[in-house]
Amino acid sequence: MVRNVPVAAPAISSPQLPAGAPPVLLYQGALNVGRGLAELLAAMPRVPARLIVCGEGDCSAALRAQAQSLGLLTSGQVEFRGYVLPAELRLLTAQATVGIMLLENVGLSYYYSLANKFFDYVQAGIPQLCIDFPEYRALNTRHEVAELVPDLAPATLAAALARLLPGGRPGARYQQLAANCRQARQEWNWQQEEKTLVQLYAALNLN
């Protein structure tokens, strides 16, 4: 198997929050059904953090309306950035505190998926809130970089984020996952993954 992992980024340190600034949750990707975004928005009133959403999709209008009805837009707790250029997105990811990687089990393509954003968060050195599906669980067993959740109930999401950000600040568990990200990023990058592809090509040539 050859995974579509990103090119290794320059070494970075753990994101540091300015004094008094709330932690930042970052979602990047399509705003479609099955991405756990409606449930995340429902959890946000119980989460002492800001959420930045990068991307658009079929659910863009509905999600903005939900955030508005919850007062999350007026308070500034949730911000929809729309489409973001790749270079800007990399910068936003590196400045975030926690990445969001949630999916519903709406089909095998989701259940057995391996999203690019999982590795993007690792390369940025930030822990992530991630659904407990097989591929993500297997990776997390090798390098524990994510707080896995068994379901998308708003209470489940809020509790998981509280484990990472007790009192609205990165806690001991967060720091350990961030350290694990810095180790995993040395393995989960294209410079390493391309070796597998080269080996596959070499085997084909031998035949």
C-alpha cells in the first residue's frame, strides 16, 4: 500500500498560545454530509476554544445557519474561512491547537478512509480529535497522535476536547500527543513513503 502522505515540512515546535487567547480548533476539507460538523457545532457551546472551518460544500449554508442560531458566529467562537489557498492553509494548520478529523459511518468509503488531513495535522505537530475508524486506530496504535472518539455525539466530542484542553489550555495529554506527532512526522511523509512506490516499480520491472 502506498499512502498519499504529504511532503515532510520543516521542523516546528509545539504551538504556543498567547496569554489569555483561547485554543484554536481547525477543520479543513469539504463541508458535506457525514463529516461530523453539525455535531461539532452543537458541542462548541461547551468547549472553551475557537473553531476555524476551512472549506465549502453542500452543507455550507446549513452549517452557517446552525452556527448563527447557536450564537457562535456573533460571539466569534466559530469562523468560516471558506476556500483557503494551500500555502495559507498550511500556515493556519501550524498555528492551530487541535485538528478535527471526524466522519460518520455512512458507507465503507468513509469507514475505511484515510484522509489527507490526518497526516497534515501530524506534519504540523498538532494533536487531533479523530473518529475511531480502523485505519486511524491502526495508525494511532503505532504513534498515538489523536484523541479517538467512538461516536459523534456532542457530549462525546466535548468530553474528548476537555481531555486535551482541560480548563481551556493544553494539558499533559495534549503535550504527549504533540510530542508523538513530532516523532510520527519523521515517518509519515512522502520522502519515506516514496521508497515503497519505488520498490513496487522495481518489482514490476523484475517481472
